[in-house]
Amino acid sequence: MFLIGCHLSSSGGFLAMGKTAASLGANVFQFFTRNPRGGSAKIWPDADIAAYAAFAAENGITAPLGHAPYTLNAAAEKPNIRQFARETMAEDLAKLERIPNALFNFHPGSHVGQGVERGIELIVECLNAAVDPDGAVPVLLETMAAKGSEIGGNFAELRAIIDGVDEKIRHRLGVTLDTCHVYDAGYNIVGDLDGVLAEFDRTIGLSRLKAVHLNDSKYPFASHHDRHEVIGGGSLGTDAIAAVINHKSLRDLPFYLETPNEPEGYAKEIEILRNLR
């Protein structure tokens, strides 16, 4: 089954997101766990979750991916920012346990001048404090574009985080591959997708790859920017995107569009991608 969807507003609740996804031809979707710039947590009433679960089961919708707010920086120098990251992650993960087949995605963080090694140490500390070993929701580190002091712009940094956490929670950690980010970071998924995935497998292991953010890029290869573009409108191009969604190592994963689009545009992209599958 081709699992394809997009990012949706969560303002109307889970049932509303499920219905919107179905109307767009999607069977997965992503949403922010709270305001993307931070703020208080969203309240998800039991009745809404139950109604969503029934609707999702009837309409083949699965793998809702909760995206942490952009303000979450587990590698921050300031203790209060790291505390916000720990508290936010723990709270969001606890809430996602109530959602059938949910996943949690976050940007690993920026070391803001402390250095990569120290940044990784702080991210590991956050995960050890926030992730419940008895929980079931996968915790996904997103591949980044290596912009500024971002951590996660190469596979080795993600592996170091996974290896660094307590063994009792390591089983919950995985990776979201963002096509725009990895291309901008210098992984040539246009010219050598097989080689990039082989490197991912050697460094992290394909078994930990749990989701794909499917985006074109406004900037060229290895630009170290992070500007998404509509499918076929950027430097990756339609052929490269088609290769990603059809690759034997990726095709069974859920794909989430984060392109600069409104719902009508997402529906058109989903239709294009289904035809490319």
C-alpha cells in the first residue's frame, strides 16, 4: 500500500484531520503537536480521539505523525530552553500514546556554538529524561540540512544520538528522512539514491528509517539551506521524487508532504505522486 499524505492543521481536532486527509486522497497525515513556535499543548478530547479512531479504521488512515514545535531545542545552551524541550517532549509523547499508530518527529537541535559533541550530549540527556521506556510511540530524529549549528545534518550525528541514549529507550528511536534536507546537506539522492541509502544503512541501519518527508528544494545540491518547494518545482525534480517513492527500501514507509501548499495543492500533488507510483 502506498502511504501518502501531507501536513494538516490540527485546530479542528483529530476527526477533522482524518476527514480532511480522506478528502485529499491521503491515508496518512502530519500535524504539529502544539503551536509550531511553542506555547501550550493542544487538548485532544477523548470523544474526538475515539471518533477519529473509528473513522481512520473505516477509511484506511494510519500513521499520524506529530511534529514537535520548531522552538524545541534539546541542544540549547540555556537551561530554561532545554527544560522546555524536555517537558514538551514528555508531555507530547504521553498524549500521542492515546492516538492509534501515532509517531513523533522532532528536529534534533542546534548547538549554538557549543560544538557538535556537546550538542549531542544535551540531546541525549533530553531523550533520556523525556522518553518513557514503557511507551510505544516511535521517536523520530529528522535529518537536517546542516544549516548553521544544526545537529543531524549527517547520518553519523544521528547515529551518535541513538547510541548515546539509555539502552532501555533505544528501541523507540528512529529517523525521518527529509528529501529536501538531505539533498541540501550534501547527500545526492538525485544522482545516487542507492549510494545514499547504502550509507544510511551502514551508519544507522535502514530498520530505523520509519518515515519520509517528501519535499523538493528551492536551493541546489549541498547548499545547506532549508527551503522546501512543491514537487517538481525545485532542484530535485519529479524524476528523483518518483525514484524515492518507488525505491525498494523506501516504498513501504509513510510519506508526508511538507511542500508550500494549501489543501487544494496537496490534493493535486498526492494525485501526481499516486500516478508516479
